[in-house]
Amino acid sequence: MMILCGSGQIRYIRGMYIDSHCHLNHHRFGDLQAPDLVRSANMAGVDGMLTICCRISEELETLKAVADANTNVWCSVGTHPHDASEPAEKAITLEQLVTMANSHPKIIGIGEAGLDYYYDNADRDDQATVFRKHIRACVETGLPLIIHARDADEDVIRILKEEGAGKNNLTGVMHCFSSGAQMARDALDIGFYISFSGIVTFKNAGDLREIAKFVPLDRMLIETDAPYLAPEPHRKQINQPALVVHTAGVLANIHDKTSEEIGSVTAENFFNLFTKAKDTWIK
């Protein structure tokens, strides 16, 4: 639950979780619709969620409608690196991206954008060009950047620094973090947040749990990336925002906190990063 202190600052009490990254419009949910997912999440103590854009040309209008129709659901605008070579996505100019980002009260972030050298579904030059466009849109709008990075850590950090990260007003989050310790430290050094998904609960994710130990609590987010990456004990099932509490539980064990305390601090972090979300928050 959110409370507003006399200073005007937002503070949180136990029992609140925010899923900072999910895909409520994804076809893998089958017959489950966004209202069903939101209702289940709310029953589990998940009071808010950010549903992410991967293809502006195909899904932005749908995501805005989902956000409008559901309390405390927000959306982003962005092109996933897998889709960076799509003509319709490449044709979107920086000016158009900025206009779209500013056009709706529930668009609170830009992305997910970044680099993916694991699948290489898009030309790497296209990925870099689209990534830079998104970074520049964040600088112009003041909205945070939601980064997808896979097997491209050095180039992601290099491009961020070339575009002024750490020196300008650029903020953001390394979503679904599964990179190495150096990437985490580099991201923290330029002021970014680290978001942990269900991966941190996997039995073979010991290295990632070691990284989670040194990520400061005030720079940590939690997410599902639903419908992907369901946490233990639901691994290999269809993931959904209600299950983010399991990720919080593992992080709680790592930091000697309760799950509710991790929920509270990561919710506060969410609103500190995605400040625009405060304008449409409903208690």
C-alpha cells in the first residue's frame, strides 16, 4: 500500500509488490486476458505492473488500451532489438518516438530496447541505431530507459556512455538481469537500476544470486517478464505477474529481509525511477 507523507514523498508499507516488467498482451496467455492477470496479481499482493512494448507499429495502441482499462497498470513505448531491422520500426524517427512517449499519461518508460547478440534476429548495426534512438528519446523526455541486453554487455555499456550516461539526465533499468558481475557494476556506476526476474530463483543461478548480494537495495527492481521465465516452484509454467512474489522471496533470503520488505523497497524504487507513474497511481 502507498502512503503520502507530509513532505509529499511516497512511502510504502508491507504487502505491496510492483511487477516492473511484463507483457500482458502476449499470445502465450491464451484465454487469460489482462483483467484476469491483473485480478490474480492483486490477490497475491501485486498492486501495480508495467506492461512492455516490443513493436511500436503493432502493439502500442493495444498496450495503451490495456493500461487505460486496468487500475495501476502502465505501459512503455519501444522497439525490441529482435525487431530492430523491421522496416516499420526503423522508419520511426526520434521525433516521432518522443511525441509518442509524451502523448499518453500511462506511458512511463521507453523500451524495451538494447542489443541481443545471442539470437541475432536483427542486424547488429540496426540494433545499435535503434538503441541510440531510444536513448536519445529518454534524454529528451526524461523518461527512463528499459534495456534488453544479451551477450552484448560491453557494447551496451559503451553505447550508453557514448550517449552521455552518467553525465546527463539518462536513467533506466537493466531488465531481467542475467549478465555478469562486471555488467552489474558498470550499470550501477552510471546510475541504472538492476531488475531481477524469476531467473534468480533457478537452482543453477548461483552466480546471479551472488550478484544480487552486492546490488544495493535502493537500486533493485523485481519483475516477471511474464509470460516467460516463471520462478521456482512454477518453472516451465506460463508466468504471470502474481508470481513476482517468489522472486522477492529469494532476494529477501539473500539480503536477510522479509519478502514483504523486499516488495516495499522495490515498489519505492519503481516510483523513484518511473516517476511519471505517480501521476496515475490509484490507492
